[in-house]
Amino acid sequence: MNPADTPLLTVADLRVDFGGTQILQGVTFEVPRAGITAMLGRNGVGKTTTLRAMIGEVPATGRVEIDGRSILGRPTHTLVADGIGYVPEDRRVFGGLSVAENLRLAERTDTPDYRTAYQLFPELKQRARQRAGTLSGGQQQMLALARVLINPNRLLLVDEPTKGLAPKVVGEVVEALRRAAEAVPVLLVEQNLAAVRRLADQAVVLAAGRVVWRGPGADLLADADRTRTLLGVGSSKGHR
Amino acid sequence: MSTLILLTCTGLGLAALYFLIASGLSLVFGLADVLNFSHGVLISVGSYGAWWLTGQVGGGAGYAVALVFGAICGALAGTISEIVLIRPLYRRPMQQILVTVGLSIAGVALLDAAWGADSRLFPRPAWLRHTTDLGGALVPNVTFLLIAVALVVLAMLLAMLRWTRLGLVIRAGVEDRAMVAALGIDVRRAFTLVFTIGGALAGLAGGLCGAYFGSISPVQGTSLLIFAIIVVVIGGMGSVAGSAVAALAVGLLQQFMNYYASSMGDICVVALLAVVLLVRPRGLTGRTA
């Protein structure tokens, strides 16, 4: 097999147990070396837990490998320092710190790439001195993404970046992700089908802690019945 | 009037002492989520370290060196206790609390075994034994030293939090430790450093306690700890500025009530704690700096 065809990330039989309840029951999927892989599924099926298990925030068993090297069980900070950028659900910016301080804290190298981040989100430059806690939800999401994008990454894990945002801001975030994905592969947890339609090259669908469908994103959304069965929503053009 | 001046000055002195103890405790609690019951022993370690050194080198300069030495002793004890005993238990808070309580008991017993349970006279330099006439009130000079040291420490802590990388990590970590790690930062290293800083400040406070009380004993630090914990809770966990304000309130209230309300100072402080908890459960501030 051509090395370029081998997946960047391999997740196999990933299991997470919370107090006797199996949240993940053997999740298996791959993320290719380019483009965006969207992870979909109804609320509570384990999408966020999958990301958190991969990044070491919750204890898990199974196999998670990047370029054939196991990363499961390694401390979160070492994984991120090694180039796995993580943008968690609900943004989690530091509200008491200014925008500039949030970004400075996130710098992982001596030469952070502020140019790209400010090109994507010029607003952040103008609001550098503003406390992040006083930003709008959309601005906080931009900051959360910028914190990751100022650094060199091998893989981005992005959890529901459009959640709770106004449609105009969703457009900006989607565009930023599309441009970020030109340089680095992205595993994107997303519920917004319009966003998935624009972004996803590959799709992974989770149900009850297991992967129930994998394939090209376009195939998933092209079949309205399949989308309805798997996700419980229609994927008509009107659902934008 | 002179009574008012005297009570205010001694209240400020006591507040300074509380602040030195509470600020480190607050940073440790705010960042690492550890309520360190062994913080009191670090004060005693500092006071015995300073006491030992003043026995070797006398005079004002000797006392200054002794204060630094006390701080170093406290810093070392704080750092070692974090690395050896507290670090392995970050995912087990109950065991962690038990370890710090055990360390506190064992630390007092060790000091007891080495130097006895009785108080030891602390050799103070001449200037600190005297008083200064301030508007008719004879204020003990040690009060001014306490206030000056506390102000310098407050300024240094605020500058550290505001302008250094460690300060940034601490302020962010107090809000969301896991997210700091998710930015690729080894937050555990910052935990150790706040234990070092907290230990140094407790040790410094220990050396000052010697001059303030005129004597030291193994349990002196642990008896002060309860008021420092009250200051931390009133000021808001993890907030240095909050600790400063709360220390002022507690120190002044305690001094005034001890004089005007027949030694009711301690009870009034506990009442103040109850009122703050009822009105603002997260303390006066919810912030770090």
C-alpha cells in the first residue's frame, strides 16, 4: 500500500466505562491523512467521549495509533505538545484572561503563526485586550480555534464548533475549518448537517457507543432514508 | 484615639501575617484543588529554620538572612511534600486530604521530637523589640516589618500572575486545569511550583511569627492555619487579591473585637465567614489576581 494511503489515525475497539456503564463499546474507525472526517450521531452516543478518550481526558482501553504509534494512555499535554490540536466542546476559553493571553498561553513553539489565525478571524486582533469571558459565543469559538491554529498540528480534533452559534457565525467557522483542513487533517464532531455537507470528506456515524456507518460524507447525506435512520433527522436541502 | 491607632496597626500586622500564610494556601487550593492541611507545619518549619539561623548569626542582618533561610526551608518542605506524597494522589482527593492531615500531625511530632514541645524564645534584633510612637500609640516595630513584607509579597505575587508565563498558567489553571493540559501544558509542573511558592511564603511567615510572638513552638503554625483557611474561603479560592482583602478584614475585625467585645475576636471572624458564605458562596472574588 502506498504510504500516503495508510490512515493517519487508527482507532480500534475503543472502550470507555463510567461507573459500570459502557459509554463506548468498541469504537473502530480511521482518519485519513488529508481532509475532514466528520463524526456524527445523536446526542449521547459517545462522540465527545471518543475524542476525550483519544486525548487522554478519560481512561479508556483499546487501540489508538497515530502513524502506527500508540497514543492511548499518554498524558493529554504530551499528546497536544506532539501536534494533536484539540478544540473541545463548549469552547472552554479562559474567561478571566484576555484574548491575547488566551492565545499566548496556547503557544507551543517559539514561532507561533498568528498571521493565519488573524487572517481567518481578524476580530480577535481587534479584541486582543478584551476579556474572553465577555466575548460572544461565536467570538469565543473563533478564539478556541485560533488557540490551536497558531501552532503546527498533525491532526485536529474539533468538537461541535458550530453548537449554539448564529447562522452567520456558523458560516465563518465552517470556512475557517475548511481552510485549516487544507493544511492538516481534521476529525470533526458535528451535528449541523449543513456544515457536514460543506466540510466532510469522510463520515463516521456512532450509535450507542459503536460505529454503525463509515464512508464518504457525500454518500451518507445523499441517502435521505439512511440519514434519517442513523441520525434521526432529514438531510434535505432545506436543512441548512 | 491612640487606642484606635494601636488597634489598627496591630490589626494590619496580623492581617499581613494571615495574608502571607493564606496567599500560598489559596494558590495551591485554586490551582491544584488541594486543601493543604500541612501548610501550618510549613510555617513551623520556617520558624524553626529562622530560629536556628538567628542562633548562629545575630543582629538585624542575621535576622534578615534567617527570614530568607526560613523561606527556603518552607519552600523545600512544600516542594518535597508535593512531589513525594501529594502528587501520586491527584486523582484521589480523599486520600490526599488524609495525607496532608497526617503530614501535619507527623510534622509537628517531628519538630517536637527534635526541639521539644515547649516554646523556644526567639532572639529578636533590638529594633524589633522596641515600639514607635505613632500619634500617641506605642506601636511594636515588628508590626511595620510584617506590613512591609506583606506589601512586597503582594506586589510580587500580582506581578508574577500578571506578567509571567507561570502566572498565566496559574490564572488559567484556576479556571480550568484540564483545558490548560489540553493546550499542551504540563500543569503538574505548575502544581509543584505553587507548592514551592506557598511553602516559601509559609516559611517566611514562620520567621516573622518568631519576631511577632517572641517565641516559637511546634504547634504555632497549625494554630494559625485555621485563620488562614478562613481568609482563603472569604477571599475566594485561588485569588491573591481576594486573600489580601480578606486578610485585612479578618485581622482588623479580630483585633478590634478582642479589645471592644471582651475577646470575641475569634467568634466574630467565624461569624464573618458565615455571612460571606451566605451572601457570596464563592468568596469575595472568583478570580486569581
